[in-house]
Amino acid sequence: MIELKIEFRDIIYFLGTGIFSIIFFNYCYFEAIEVIGGVAIPALLLYMAPIFVMIMSFFFFHEKLNKRKVLALFITIIGLCFITGAFSQEVILSGKAILLGLGAGFGYALYSIFSKMIIDKYEAVTIITYTFIVASIGSIPLSGIIYHVNELLNLQAIIATIGLAIFCTVMPFLLYTTGLKKLEAGKASILATIEPIVSAIVGLIFFQEVFDLTKILGMICIISAILILNLNLVKAKSVN
């Protein structure tokens, strides 16, 4: 049975995951796309989140910022540059665009921090339930949904909405939050950068997008970073 009872004083954490993370990072991300006129650079800046997570985790949770993590983070960033095409684009970024992109990454990182603060107290399902209740309520004034209700009342929109809600939102956040129970926030954040690899593969299979050498190099970098992070686990198991 799912336990949804929470202490009133913990609402502050769900305001953090729902408002300061989910709503804030999405707003910054899509605003950055509009300002820059493309997805690659905003996506790259969004995935700067592990940097913020590692720094904040160092202060809040006393997680070690060792050479292995820094190396994995550096390789991950290089991989993201390859996958998003950031190396091949000649884009002049305004201060506003950079702030929006970094704001998206910072907001994205805050989910890991606020969730980690209560992960030992509540189940992952409880955390994401209240996170998205708060985010849903908070996003209504910004969404303009009142003026577009008719556009949502068709079968295609309903199916797409359900798919986005379940497979692209609830399931990923549930799995990620569950992982935070056994992983340091910094490590979990880097491991989550497997997402662009999946996006590239999906784009190739379903949308016939170009799958060139740069994307392959990017995948190799990210997978290498994940292996570097897990070397300690492999050694521990071999000793046992």
C-alpha cells in the first residue's frame, strides 16, 4: 500500500521539487530554446545540472568531490557537446540566453537536492506524487490552459498527454528518485545523462535523424563516464 501521508513541515521540500525545480527548469529551458532559436545549446546547458548537484551535495550532504567524479563529469560534458552538436554550431549567445540555460540546469539539479533531503523519510512514489501535485497547481497560471481547453479535448491530444505523463515524466522521475535512496546525488545526476543517448537512438529509429560520428563519440564518452563512476562498485564486489 502506498503511503501518502506527510508531515506539514515537509511541504517546503515539495515546493522545492515542484516549483523551484520542475516549473523553474522547464520555464528556463523552453525560454532558452526560444531566445537561442535551437535545441542543442539549451539541452547542453540543461545537462550542466550534474555540476550544480555535485557542488550543492558537497555542502549539504558532505559527498566527496573526488577525482573520479570530476573526471566522469568532464567526460560527460564532452559527450553531451558531441551528442547535442554544440561543437559544430556557430552560435553567439547573449547573456540572457546563457542565464536561461544555466537556470534550467540549476533548476533541474534542485530536484536531486530537495529529494535527497527527504529520501530516507518518504517513499519515491510519495515524493513524486506531491512534487507533481505542487507542480501542476503552480503551472496553471503560466500554462494558458484555460484558453486552449478545446484543443486538448480530442483523442490524439489525450493519448499524447497520457503518454507524456506516464512514460516521459512519472516513470523516469520515479526510477530516478528510487535510485537516490542508494546513490549519492552527484553520481545519480551523472548517470541520468544517459538520456541523450536514448534520444539519439530514438531519433534514428523513429524519425530517421542523422546518426553520425559525433553522436557515436558522444555516446562513448557518456558510457565511459558511467563506467568510471562504477569502478568502485566493481572492485568492492570482486573483493567480496
